Amino acid sequence: MISEKMVKAINEQINKEIYSAYLYAGMAIYAGSVGLNGVMNWFQLQAKEELGHAAKFMAYVNEQGSRVMLKAIDAPDQKFTSVASLFDKTLEHEKEVTASINSLVFLAKKEADYATDGLLQWFVKEQVEEEASVADIIQKLEIGGKAGNSLLILDGILAQRK
Ligand code: FEO
């Protein structure tokens, strides 16, 4: 059994994970609209992964004998000006998610809730990977920037994500 406070905090995190999926779905739509189908593929899979994160939290709350209460999901910002900017926004967003996961870890430790802390360690690791993969894409775009066709090359690479 986990505390009501923890259930509430996890509920908030579930909302953030689904919002992330919504944000990345919007980015996928934008990338597709400018003909970069590889980038679209990458963001579609990113969105799917976020729903997986939400599902992981939902299953955990259920296992702990509590109930998730879904909340409204805000509409994401969709005023994109370039495909390159999508990745900057993604890294910025993932850093916010990392901070949010860290707050949950802080709460779990404060409550001596070792089960939730254990679950959260998976997310801590996942956030390190997520930030690193986006930072890597941004770096590739910067390196290839002068060549002028770096977006097309990157599009080919991101098309391979499965
Ligand atoms: Fe669910 Fe991208 O963090």
C-alpha cells in the first residue's frame, strides 16, 4: 500500500507522461507536414514510448491496491518554426520530466516508500537515456549544419528507429 500523497503525485506524473505523448505526436505531425518522414517516425515512436511510461505507472498504482484518476490533458504547443527546433524543445521538455521524476524520488525516500523508489529508479535511468539520445541528435545537427543537408541525412537515420 502506498500513501494517498504518493498516489496523487503519481497521478500528476501520469498526466505529464500522456502530455509528453501528445507533445511528440504534434511534433511528428509537423515533421510529416514538411516531408521529413524519418523525423516523423522518430517522434511517433517517442509518443508511443511516453504512453508506455504512463501505463507503467498505472499498472504500479493498480498493483498497490490504489486507483489512478485520469485528468484533462492540456493541448501542446504546436507553433513550430523548424524541424531542428523540435529537438531543442524536446530536450528542454525531457529535462523538466527528469526534474519531476526526481521530485517523486525525493518524496518516496522521505516516506520510506522503498517499493515506489524501486520503480522510480527505472525512470531515473530512462531519463538519462532519453536526454542523451536527444542531445546526440542535436549534436549531429550542429556538426552537420555547415554541410547544408544535415536534416536530410538525419531524416534517413531517424527513419531506422523501430
Ligand atoms: Fe516519459 Fe520522455 O519521459
